[in-house]
Amino acid sequence: MAKEHSQLRERQRTDLREPQRYKVIIYNDDFTTMEFVVTVLVQVFLKSEEEAEALMLQVHHSDKAVVGIYSYDIAVSKTRKATSMAREQGYPLRLTVEPESCE
């Protein structure tokens, strides 16, 4: 009886890294109401009422603010949901997804 030799080798994966994270940025405009921005921050980004109001004021004074840092899929999903809500209400609210910088 002949001996069988296996060519299988176990590989160890050592190059595991944290997945890249993405920040969602909301921008100021002259048409979207402050109340609607707070509503979006509470409903979509799950901010408390106080945190949502602080972020809304930051956007109002600085023209933009980071509303959260997420994995890519979650960042895109939340951005689409917020944009959809804004369009349904007739607002031009703009949000973007950008890679989190490695500073």
C-alpha cells in the first residue's frame, strides 16, 4: 500500500488591520431649517437633543461639522437616509463621506 502525501499547509495571517473608518460631514446652507437639521441628527445619527443642537450650531457658525465616524457601509447608509429625508421635505441639505485621516 502506497503512502499518501498531503500538500496542504496551514497559513497564518498576520497582516490583519482595523478597517478604515469614514467621517460623515454635514454642511451649512441658507435653506435647510435648524429644526430639520436637529431632527436629522437625532433620528438618523442617534444624537441626543442637546448634542444635536450643539452640532447644528457648529454647522451654522463653521459651515460644516463632523457628525460621526463609522465604517464605510454605515456612513454611506446614514448619509443616504439623511439626504433622502431632506429631499422629501424640499431641503438641499448636503452630507459627504470622507476617509478618516490618520493623524
